[in-house]
Amino acid sequence: MLRRAAELAIRRPRTVIAVWAVVLAVGIGLGGTVFGKLGGLGANVPGSQSQVTADRITKLDPGSDTIDAMVASTTPGRAIAADPGLRERVTAAVTDLRRIPGVAQAPDPYRTPGATGDGQAVAIPVTFVSGISSPDEDVALKAAQARLHAIADPDFEVRVGGGPLTGNALNDTARSDAGKAEMISLPVVLVLLVVVFGGLLAASLPLVLALCGIASTFLVLYGFSFTTDLSVYSVQITTMLGLGLGVDYALLMVTRFKQERGGTPDIASCVRRTVAAAGRTVFFSGLTVAVSLVGLVVYPAPFLRSMGLAATAVVAVDMLAAVTLLPALLAKFGHRIKPASARRAEGRWFGRVAAGVVRRPLPVLLAIVAGLVTVATPVTAMTLSPGDARELPAGSESRQAYDLSVAHFPGQSTTTPVDVLVEDGAARPDYLAHLRSLPGVVDATQKTYPDGSAVVHLTPSGTVDGKVATGLVRTIRGEHQGAYVTGDSAHLVDYRRMLVARLPYAIAVVLLSVFVLLFLFTGSVLIPLKAVLTNLLSIGAALGAMVWVFQQGHFAGVFGAGTKGGLGALDVTVPPLMIAVAFGLSMDYEIFILGRIREARLAGQDARAAVVTGLRHTGRVVTCAAALLMIVFACFMTGGAAPILEFGFGLTLAVLIDATLVRMLLVPAVLALLGERAWWAPRALRRVHARFGIAEAAGADAGTTGTGTGTGTGVLERV
């Protein structure tokens, strides 16, 4: 397949380039409309008690949206609750709010207990009529916001948030953050690529591939939007992958092409050799990253499943572009790209590092493992939360309204209610009273319906993910009194249970797929096992650091999460997604290195010498690719949404650890300790690999290049 792709690119480069130009144009034009189809999915699990109960309550009562205006003094510490001027302004505003079509309730805060908090703020809730159409609700929402903001003057500030405003803010933040990150990362990456390649043309090729990856991302998400819901963060996360892997794969291919140029002036032969060697590595790397993400499809949660499908498709498109578009570009413009200098091709510094590790593998192994395990320790304290306005940047109005509520209404719960449906509740007043009196409940309301059912809204103390709220859910369910529980805390309990229940299946899918691919790639059963264990070490360290920073609050402000003391929990969507993506990226670099080590072994080198040769020729590529990928991920941290900050931080650190400590030190140490045993496989599996594995056949283009690119690159027989 790769051989045919190379020949097509050489014979018809303009046709291949034109096809991808159409993909780029359609992706930017049509795919860009996907932003209007994004929403919040969070911890919802189809078929769970929390989701089924939520659907049943919605049928009984469509519900309504409520926003909250917080009025506070512009002078810190000033008591305003008794200010007559403010009272007059608030009363007039409440009267006007009640006249707005679509507004159901706007209570007078001066007649509502607790609405003035500590006396330094006034809370004005506005509830909208349930069942009105979205356009009408949007009109009513904007009219209410405008009237509430009119209360402000030089002495009083007004912040409006909650309800649909928080969701809208998250969507807007996702859109602006994605655009901002791309505007920052692309020029920076281009400058660094110019430095790496020493020329603008060679440097521009990875960016062309990355742009095609981004356009394809939009197209993939647009297609999925017709079959599944998409999270507000899906564009950012898949764009990270599309941009990052596009640069990674192009960097590997262009670097190999420059090395091959040193051995022959024939561009066609250089393209064939590049595709046969680096293209083969990219092909297997793309497959491995894709199957790592396919594990997310095992989970029934819409967010994880849709992200797994979308990200897998994006990786596949990047890989396809690397083995079709890039060879066409090289065939068309490769004569303008300078060959690699002999010094750069040799990679002496990385060779010396690898040789030092091979001489003393055991001390290196023990030191790296001990350090990574230590950094990973905070993972044991990790907790998850469905999130709230704290996930928004500090400058967001919804976030500021939330902060004012926390500051000026101490003792009041900031969590959403635990909703309990009792089908025969109208006939069981004693049980309803029991629910309202459960420990941890600070407020309770209830409503009965014509069919005899009742819904009790219990507001627990603490946070949504706290022990009180989640314990209340488990207590009610454990009583087995015909009560069905939903609400954010119940969704979180069911989501955690789903993760634990489906984790073995996700692990089995990923590990089995990775094992098969790496076995076909290397012919070894120990190398796939080594790859999995070393990957888990780097991912565990990155996840532990993420918990230490964002959940526990150490230096959280440095990374944009300004909440004092940390967020208290990680967003429910981040850890499983971050683990899947980081595992795939780790396998990416693993295959980059193993490809060259395998070439050296096929050329007749022993196990330890092959490790040094492989690191010498790939160390610079892996390091540059990792640096560029880190820049892409770090640029997404310039936004303010906490889940993206967590995801970007975790992946940046995971790539840093993996490309330096793990690939440059830990992997060669393990391979050196194993020696020839690293390439061992049972006799039966050796026969399987001989029949189905990837073999090299010496052909016209096989052999050694003048720049020391390796021997036996050959032409692929089965790929």
C-alpha cells in the first residue's frame, strides 16, 4: 500500500495535492460550522439510574432555567443591603423583569430570607417560563440580562451568571481559545521548523500537513455532529491532535527525506526510500495511536465515545496525509530542499547519551523509575467533578458571579440539588419527610404531580463531588424504598461507577491491539510489554502532577487556574481522555525509535549496538517533534477553561517526560538489560510473524545512503 502511495505521488503529484487542497477548503468552510453544534455533555451515562430518572422528571415537568444576578459594592467591605438608593433600583428592576415575556419569577430579594447574604451583596434570581422555544428564551434571557446590568452605577457592580449563561460561556470560551491557540502556535512552530530544517520550504511542509489535519478535524466533527452530541471541548482537543501529530509525522518524513538526499540526487528514489522507511513508521504509529484512542469507544458516556471516534478519525487522516500528500509535495518540490548535513545526520550527541546508558543500564533504570513513581504519588488522591463556573476563566462574568456568591453568602451550598423521584410519593408523606431530614441536607423542596409521583429537591452542603452530596445519593439508593436519584452528584456517582466497570474492557482493547501491532512491527513479545509499562510510568507521573497542581492548588495560578486552594477536583472528562491520548503519543515516539533500532538489527548489529544506532539517528527527530508538540499543547493553555488547562498541562508534561526521561534514558536502559532477549518470541509466534509481520525486501532502492541513514531500508512487501 505504501509503495503504491509513493508511486502515485511520484507520477501524479499535482492530482494528489489538488485533492488535499479541496479537503482543506471544504474543511475550513463547511467544517467551521461545527461550533454551532457544540454543547456540554459532562458525566451523563445513558441507561444509568441518574440519566433515566432525569428523563422521567423532564417528562413530568419540562423544568425551567434560572439565572442569578449578584449586586455588590465597588468598594470592598461596604455593607449595601440597607442602602435605600440600591433598594429602590433593585425593586424597580424586579418590577420590570416580571413584565418581560418569558420570565416566570423574579422575587424581591428584600423579602426573601438570605438574599442579602453577609450584607455586602444582593442576589436576584430570575426564572424563565418552562417550555418556551429556544429563540423566545434567548430573547427573554438577553432582555433580563440588560435590565439587571442597568442596576449598576459607579457605586455598585452587577454580575449575572448561572443556568444557560454558564453553558454559553463555556462554549464561547472553547471557540475563542481554539482560535487563539492556533494563531499563537502556528507562527511559533514555523519559526522553530525553519531553525530545525534550515530552510523555509522544508519548514512549511509540516505546517501544510498540520493545516490539512485541522481542516479534517472540522470535517470529522461536522460529520459526527449528525449522529452524536459533541462537547464544547471537542474542537480544541481534536485540533491539538490534528495539529500536533501532523507536525510530528511531517517532521519524521521530511527529516528522513533530507537524509536520503545526501546519498542520491534522484528525487524519485529519495521519495521511495522515505516512504518505505519513515512512511512505514508513520503508518504503524498512526495505527497505534488510533487504537489507543479506540479504547474510549468502550465507554457508554457520549463525551468519551464521541471523542474516541473523532480523535481516532483525525489521527487516521493525519497518517493518510503523511503518506500521500507529503510524498507528493516532496516529489514536486523536493529538489529545492537541501540535503541534511553529515553532522546532523550522525546524531553524535544522542549516540553518546545512548552509549552511556547502555554501559550502566541498571542505575539509570532505578533512578528514573523511582523518580516517576514519586511524581505519580498524588494520583492516589485524585477525585473527579462534573464542573461548575469555576472552570471558566477569572474574567468571565459567570465565573465572577459564582465567586461573589461564594464570598458573600457563606454557609449556603453552591452545589446543585440531588433530585429524588418517588413514584407513589403523594401517598407516602412520611417517607418524603424522611428524605428532607437526611443528614447533610441544608434545604429541601418538593412537588407532587397528577399521577401521584413526587420529586424532592435536596440541596446538600459542600460541593457536587463532595462526600456529603455523593454520600446522600448512595444512602437513598441503599434504602431501596422505591426512590430514584438524579442530579449532578448522582450523574457523577454513576459516571465513576461506569469508569470502573468498563476500564478492564478498555484496557483489554487497547493492550491487545497495541500488542498485536508492535508484535507485527518488531517480532517480539517483550518489547510490547516493555512499551506498555514505560508508557504507564510517564502517564502516571503526568497525571500525578496534574492532581498536585489543579486539584490540590500548588502553583495553580501560574497555569491560569486562579481559584485559591485549587479546584478541589479534576473535570470528569479529563483523566480518561488524557490517559488515552498520552498513551497513544507515547507509542508514537516508541515506534519512531524502534523503527531505526530494527533497521540496525536487520543490518546485522547486535542488540546493544542497535539501541545506540537507533537513538543516534532518531534522538534529534524525537526531541524536535516532542518540543513542537509541547508548544502546540502549551499554546492551548493560553485560554481560561479549566478542563483545557488541565488537558494541555497533562499532555505537555507527559510528552516532556516521555521524550526525555523515558525514550532517551529508560527505554535504552531496559533494552540494554534485556539484550537479545528483548527480541524473543515463542516459536509459534515467530512463525506467525514470518507470515503476517512486516518484512523488508532488498530492492533497487535498498541499501545505505551517503549520510548514514541506516541500512536495509528496503521496499515494504506487505504494507
